[in-house]
Amino acid sequence: MWLAGGGVGGGGGCISKTLVRYFSRKCAVNLRKINPKVPTQEATSIAEDLYHVIKQHGPLSVSNTWIHAKESNISGLNSKTHMKIMLKWMRGRKMLKLICHQVGSGKKFLHSTLPEEPETEESRNALELKLKAEKPATKRRKQFK
């Protein structure tokens, strides 16, 4: 009755629309469980090389990443499909982010590195000063008379 949309206020259809919208969504892919199809040490070295390629050449599409990866002779990459799996694995490890650009009526997806937080000497000195400024808490005992 309350899902039919009728009733006094006529707002019963709201609940059914919300339920349909909620249950029609697909679950997000768990990127941490991607299998890189190579041993972990080799996957790490491939990921480092791909990271340097993307960092050096800026945000890249998958095809441009493949071209630059072939030029830099990254050992361990078997094919473009294997590189796509590695890029997905790197996104799950929070090494890369995927950016979407609207180009006309289509979309263009680019991989880029996450911004690194530069640790300067000023921030280190400020942290040391802050630690020195804080006095260790001492417990006071109540004196009984």
C-alpha cells in the first residue's frame, strides 16, 4: 500500500524509487584483490617503472602509456592487457589515480601520479620545535595535612 504511490499525500512512490535506485547499483570492484599475474617482487619493479614513465610524461591515456612503456623497455610487461592489469593493481595500491576528462560527447581517461607531499627542512624543524616546546606531563601527588 505504501509502495503504490497513492494515499493522502501521494508521496509513497518516493520510497519505491529509492529502493529501486539503491538495489540497482553495482558494487565497486575491490582493486586490492587484483592479481598482477607475476610474482610480487616483479610486479613491484614493473609498477615502479610504470610510475616513473607516468610521472615523467604527465597524465597519460592507456595507449600513450603503452607507447612510452615500450620505448623505455620495461622488463616484465608481456602485453598491453598485462599493462592494463598492472595499472589497475597500482590504482588499488594508491600509486596512481584515474582522471576523467569530458571531450565533446565522449570521455577520456588519463592515469596520473598522486601528488607527493614534499617534506622540507622547515616542516621538520617546526616539528622538532613543537616536540621540544611540549613538556612531559608530570603527575602531582596530593599532599595530605
